Amino acid sequence: MHKSVEMRKFGSSLTSQYTSWQWIFYSQAIGNAVMVVAVTLFFRETRGSVLLSRKAHALNMWYEACEQAGHASMSMPSGSDDNDKVNERIRWKAKADEERESLRKILKTSLTRPFCKQSRFFVQPIHASPVAFNVLIRHIHLY
């Protein structure tokens, strides 16, 4: 990781030497956009709740296809006697799909969490000092 930080500094210094300083930010925005597209196209989903939701959806589609092919339901053993079979319609559900929060609650949590009492930004000054330093340096540099 150390080498990549040095390469970014080198690239930013070359960019600012041969173009205006605004192109440092433009090039970062372009690079970030390329990375977002690459991650979206080439990386696979790894979050368990999403994988289980997809698997439940695929199983439900398979059961739907079986029902349309004439297999009305699946034979399941009844409660007391294993020889007695009961036809039941099976559908899979992922727990995450049932407990999904509203968009409003997700946004509220995401926007307020950095400013809560236990946030490292306010409790530990080492996390806030680089931000304050960058603001100070950019203010001096721009004016």
C-alpha cells in the first residue's frame, strides 16, 4: 500500500505541473469512476444476506417451473406417521428480505452515525486532526 500512496503523490505532482491544479481532482474523479465500473462488472457479491436472497429466489423459480410442468406440490411427511404424505407448496424466504429496513431509516442511520457520541471522530482527536489539517492547508492554498 505504501508504494501506491507514493505513486499517487507522484501522479498528482505531474498533473499539477503540466496542467492546472483542478485536474488533480478531475483525474481522481475519472479514476474513481473507472474503478466503480470495474468493480461492478468484474467483482462478485460476497454479502451473505444478498447471496441467500438470490438462492431463495432461484429455488422459488425452480418450484414455480415444477408446478407449471404439472407437479402441483411437493410430498412432505405428515406430523406423526412417516408413511403418510401431505402435498404442500414450498416457498423459500431469506430472513434479510423479511427484516429489510426502509430507505429513510437506512439514510438516517448512515448520516447520523459519524456524529454520534461514540464516534471516533469526536472521541479521539487523532481522527479529526488530519481532516482539520487538510481544511486548513486547502484554505491557505486556495486564497
